[in-house]
Amino acid sequence: MPRIATARMLTRFVCMVLMGFTAVYSWAAQPVKLALIEGLSGPFGNTGAAVVRNLTMAIEEVNARGGVNTAQGKRPLQLLQYDSKSNNEAALSALQAAVEDGASFIVQGNSSATAAALIDAIAKHNQRDPARRVLFLNYAAVDPSLTNDRCSFWHFRFDAHADMRMSALMEVLREDKQVHSVYLIGQDYSFGRAVVAQARQQLQSKRSDIQVVGEDLHPIGKIKDFLPYITKIKASGAQAVITGNWGNDLTLLIKAARDAGYNGKFYTFYGNALGVPAAIGDAGVGRVVAVAEWMPNAPGEQSESFYKRFLKRFPDPTQDYAHLRMHMMIQALASAIDKAGSTNAVAVGKALEHAQISLAGQTGFMRELDHQFQQPLMVAVMQRKGEPGVPFGVEGTDYGFKIIKRLSPEQVSMPTNCEMQRP
């Protein structure tokens, strides 16, 4: 009997140890959930799909090295997807669903209006439910107010805001002495209005000789034919158009310009992909200017290596739209979780405030004061693939973008009036 009892006790002990190891392993293997809340269908579904591809690749690269370090061990990142249908109410419902599904981090960007709604909702949620606090990582909502008067500890922006992008474009326009008249056109919501207002302000300070000969704000995502707008632009005599339009609102605007034979230049925020080069073809060579934190023809081996990895992961030419900032955002998050040793929103947030990331030959850092990422910006002009400085075309076309100006973080940095309340 003693031997049997001893054997049974030993068996129970071994089972308990194994169960303990299983529980620890199970917890360690639980993914860290990132909830993407984005317009994945409707008129801007293509921009949402581009986001999914970039975040997927960035997360895969983090997971390939074992995931993130927490007190419970290594854990992989997992991307959950919620279709906001580019609607604020749907986005807020998605936020609630994401929290219920165990998401620790919310990612969104393709609408500043939605971002503003999420910032407010997350602040209220985190105060009401501190056990399930979340952080909001913003990769593309660039209304300047989001890191100024609407700044929040829970919100981090990894894209240059509209005023910073406009400043970079103006550095090129200031040297373009052939342009003496411009037309301003944008989407009628917070971001579009901010772009138009900032264009007027910066033109006054940097190119006061340029005349603004017209201005239009149009409904976002609802215009199917931009010919009436292009007709007005042509009639105004504008030698250039300045626009913050994105997605189909930009592609359709460019197509209408081509069809109507408008020969002016386009100074854009997002004219370097998602159908724009193919839409305008040869007519865009030397005339479509775009600004971004990175472009495929950025010089350097690290940049080329990053782009080739992206093309290998997504070989379909229609999926060719790499956003370096989204990859830097995921790398920054992974580094912050490693430093915090947990997914606790406050701990990770405080680590993110000091994030510095180098990728593809670019280095950026988070500004603690307002949570606005500081990084270089590049301005490029559309040219034919194969010309000097244009080894890569975009989206399988014979057109790429040649870098004509690179500005350091210090050159594009702007002051903030943020008065952040920290937990």
C-alpha cells in the first residue's frame, strides 16, 4: 500500500507540474491583439486593403523573430480586422467589439474624423474601465489638431500631419518659378479643410507671388465624375492644383484632368500610387508631385531591401503600395511592449513616448510632448521607370517617382499647443 500511495502521489504531482507548464505555455502563446478599425469596403476599400497588407507584413516580421517579450514569455502579435465602412458610428461600434474581443491596441488612420471620434471614445473608455485600457496607434489620420488641442496620452500618430506635409511640398513649390497661379481642392471634412487652409497660409509666407485663383471642397467619397471641377480649374487658368485628396477621390480627380486635357501640375499628398500613375500615364510625367515619409526609389541598400521584401510578399502589381510608417509603427509597438514587459496601456504608452526606430535607411522618433512621430519627408515627381533615379515603377506601370527633395525631421517639425493629461 505505501508503494501504491507513493506512486499515486507522484503521479498527481507530475500531473500538476505538467498542468502548470501547460497553463504557462498557453498564456505565453496567447497573441497580443491589435484591432484594425478601417474602411475595408465601399469607396475607400482599396486604401483599407493597402493598410491590411502593410500591417500583415510588419506583424509577420515581428512574429518571425519570436514575437514580443512579456513577463509571461514570448507572445505573437495578431491583427483583428473590423470594417468601419468609413463611418464614425460603425467605427465606434467596432471599438466596443474590439475591446470585448480582447484587443490591447487599436490601429486606424484613413479618416481624421474617425480618428477624432476614436480618441474621445478611448479616453472615456480608459477612464471608465481601467482594467481594459487600450492605446490608439494612428498611421494616416493627419488633421493637425489630433496632436495639438485634441492630443491624448492614449493616442500616438506615426504619420506626418497635414501642416508638415504641406511644408515639405512648399519647399518644392517655392523653387518652381513657372507656377504663378494655383487652384485648391479638397475633401469636405476636417482633414481636407485643414489642407486648404494651410495651403493658403503657407503660400502667403513662402510664395506670396502665387495667386489662388479658385477653391473647392467636395463631399468625401461621393463624387463619381470630377469633370465639372476640372472644367472650373481649367477656366481659372490655374497652372497647378494643390490637393490633399486620397483614395478614389484622388484617382478620379486625376483621371478627369487627363480626359479634359488639363496640363497643369498637381501638388499632392498621395499621388504616388493607388491607381494615380496608371490613371494619368505620360501626361503625369514631370507634373504629378507627391510627398511621403518614404518612396520605393529612395536611395540606399536598406531601402531597396525593404521594398524587395514587400514585392516578394505581395507580388500582385495592384497591391504595390508600401507604407514604411506602418512598419515603423509596428516595430515601435513591439519595442515598447518589450521594454514594458507587458501589454499594460500605461506602461506601453510611457515606453512608446521614447520610441526611436530605424528601418529601410530611415530613422524616426516619437515626440513625448504631443505623441507626434518625427521623421524625414521626401518629395518626388512622377517620371518614367528606368530614368536616372527611377529604378522602380509603381503598380506594375512604367512610371515611378524620382526623389527631388529630402527633408530632415528638424526641417519639417512644427510646434504644438498640446497640453497632455497623463495617467
